[in-house]
Amino acid sequence: MDFDDTPDEAAFRAEAVSWLEKNAELKKPGEKTAGGLERDDPDTIAAAKAWQARKADAGWACITWPKEYGGRGGTSIQNVIWGQEEGRYAVPPNMFMIGLGMAGPTLMAHATPEQQKRWLPKMIRGEEIWCQLFSEPAAGSDLANLRTSAVRDGDDWIVNGQKIWTSGAHYCDWGIVVTRTDPAVRKHAGLTYFVVDMKSPGVACRPIKQISGGANFNEVFFNDARIPDTQRISEVGNGWAVAITTLMNERSSIGGGGVGGGVGFRDLLDLASSVELDGRPAIEDGAIQEKMADYYVRQKGLQFTSNRALTALSRGETPGPGGSIGKLVAAKMRQEMAALAMELQGEVGGLLDTQLTADEAGWQQAYLWAPGMRIAGGTDEIMRNIIAERVLRLPPEPRIDKEVAFREIPTG
Ligand SMILES: Cc1cc2nc3c(=O)[nH]c(=O)nc-3n(C[C@H](O)[C@H](O)[C@H](O)COP(=O)(O)OP(=O)(O)OC[C@H]3O[C@@H](n4cnc5c(N)ncnc54)[C@H](O)[C@@H]3O)c2cc1C
């Protein structure tokens, strides 16, 4: 397979590299990308905002967004090339994924020109950060089961209910929220989509402590919160269609990448070669070799699956639902690799101290982060359902509550 850049792609890459060289420092050899979720301190946020603004000024902030919305009007493959090149530099973490990757494309597709003008420019420059208020205690994989209600009151909507797992809600300025505006119709039909000011009265965040020690998630409570009707996106009752736009963009922005931490197969091989098991380098042990061979094969499978998607992008096509395979395989594999790495590290394997553990505790971070990656953006089981139904064309799951009025669906 030939994955050389086309002449156009090579020219774009050269332009990107030339700008990056002048504006950022290359990562030091062996320097890892920031892993885990602990990146919400004010200095990191300020640095991330400054980097985003600098990219926006130079036209690198939103490669695929159309020019009329302030983007570069580039192609998806150019976006991939930019990501590859930017990834080689020591730049602040990207805190704008929900805004730029999900809320922005949704607003471009469904919002009014006034709404787009209000939110998109500040989103591109990183001046305002966005969160996604979709999941609820009884609505995750089955998002259309959500219960947060919005009731019209003059020019406003009064919102009551609870969201959960809202990443970054505590430092975000705006949120995209799906609410139930009509419980008398079937569950997908009674939903309406809004943008909410996260600092408005009646919106309260409560952090959820994570296994890693950080607290990037939140519960978000709406207690008679008022959302102006001017912040409604699309028609009343059309929330499901708008939410699907967000979810499609979520899948493509987290796709097969981003499974936490910066450690990989090569680091595990180095570790297995440098530590001892029963008086010999661990890599000489048959059981370790068997595991390493298995990870190598899976890693190659992922690489070729990703190459197929890149080929589609390079040809201007849209990669198919096969992309679901990437996250499913990668997240589980990294969890297994991290567990092996911690085992190989012996007594220090259970420590999070970056001074005491190899790879700056990257394996420990990857291990603690892995269960979340197997859930976020669609759980393993949901990914398997997608692969079964849309890739393998197996018969769909029975969905018996699809045509029933929401308020008549029995609840536990
Ligand atoms: C790191 C992380 C970040 C997140 N950030 C956000 C965010 O910013 N905003 C937001 O709104 N949400 C966020 N979430 C929530 C995430 O979208 C949900 O956790 C996810 O959709 C799963 O929903 P749930 O937790 O309610 O689990 P459930 O849907 O209740 O699933 C419970 C179990 O049942 C299984 N299951 C459910 N349905 C089926 C089915 N049809 N077939 C087979 N098995 C099934 C699931 O696979 C799972 O094992 C985040 C989650 C994580 C882990």
C-alpha cells in the first residue's frame, strides 16, 4: 500500500510544518503527550486558549470548517495531516474538542445565522469553551430516554432535571443540551435542543471524583433554569435530528484515536526488554513474547483499518461505520497492555508517582483512563451493535419502545 502524500498533500504538510516550526517547540525525544484528564488548572486553560487564538489568527484552527464560518475550507485529509504534524510539537492540550468537533458542526447545520454569528467566532478562537449535556442517570446509550424537561414560559424555557458525566462543565462557558419538551409523543419525537449559558442561575455543577484522583466529570443540575428561546437550536421537537448531528461528529472526532496517555507498543517492548523476570530479561519469557505478539498483530490490524479510512479521506470519500472497530479494539488493547506494563514494573507498578515509575506513570494513567475510553462515545457493546448491524448487516436489535408515547413507557 502506498501512503505517500499526493503533491497537494505534501505542499499542505510543508506549509503546516513551516508555521509550526516558527510558533512551537518540537517535543523532546521520548516526551509523552499529556495523558489522563487532569488538565483543568487555570494555567493550562489559559495556555490552551492562547494557542487556539494563535492558530485561529493564522488560519490553522479549524481546517475543515467552511471559510464563511471562519474555517480554512480544507479537506478531511488536510485535517489529519495537520493533526499528525501538530502532534509532534509540545503544545497545550486541546480543550476545544466538544466545541469545535461537535457543537460547531451542529450549529453550522442547524442554527440560525444570528446564532452562528454569536457563537462560532469565539468558539474558533478558543475564547469560550463548550461542554455536552446529553447523558443523564437513566439515559446514556439510550439517549432518547432522557427526562430533563423544558417548558415554555413566554420568551424563555424553564428547564429542570439532571445531567451526568458532563466533561469540563465546571470550566465551560456554554453547553449543548437536549431536553424533553413533549412527553406525550414517542420518545425520539418529543425532544428539543438548546444552547445553555453554564453560568446562568439555576445551573449547578457538582464534580465527580475519578479513579485517577482528578474530577473532570460533573453532575449538572437544572433547577428552574431559564434558557431564552433565542438559544433554541432548530424547531421544537426536532432535537433528536440535531443531537444525531452532534453524535455523528462525536464519533468522527474521537474515532479510533485518543485512547489516553502517550505510551504505546514500542514503549511496552522497551519496558519488557529492560526489566527482569526470573533472572532474565522479561522479553525472553515465552508468555510475555506471546502477549507481545498478540498486541503487535492487533496493532497492525488497527493501523491498516486506519489506513483504509485515511485512503477514503484522501479520495474525498467518507469513511464508513467500520471506524467503530478502531475504538473497540484500541481501548481494550491499551487496557491490557497497561495492565501488563504495571505487572512488569513490579512493586512500583501500583504507584502513580511520575518520578518512581517508567514513562512518567504513563502506563498507570493509561490503565486508569482505559475503562472510560471503553464507555465514552459509545460503549464496547454499542460499538459491537453498530458493527453487527451496519457493517455485517445482521438483523437489528428489537426496539420495542420506539413507537410508544414517552410517558407510557414503563419505568422501574
Ligand atoms: C470519559 C467519559 C467522558 C464522557 N463525557 C460526556 C460528556 O461530556 N457529556 C455527556 O453527555 N456524556 C458524557 N459521557 C457519558 C457517556 O456518553 C455515557 O457513559 C455512555 O453513553 C454510556 O451510557 P451510560 O453510562 O448511561 O451506560 P448505559 O447506557 O446505562 O450502559 C450500561 C451497560 O449496558 C450496556 N448496554 C446498554 N445498551 C445496550 C444495548 N442496546 N446492547 C447491549 N448492551 C447495552 C452498555 O454497554 C453498558 O455496559 C462520558 C463518559 C465517559 C466515560
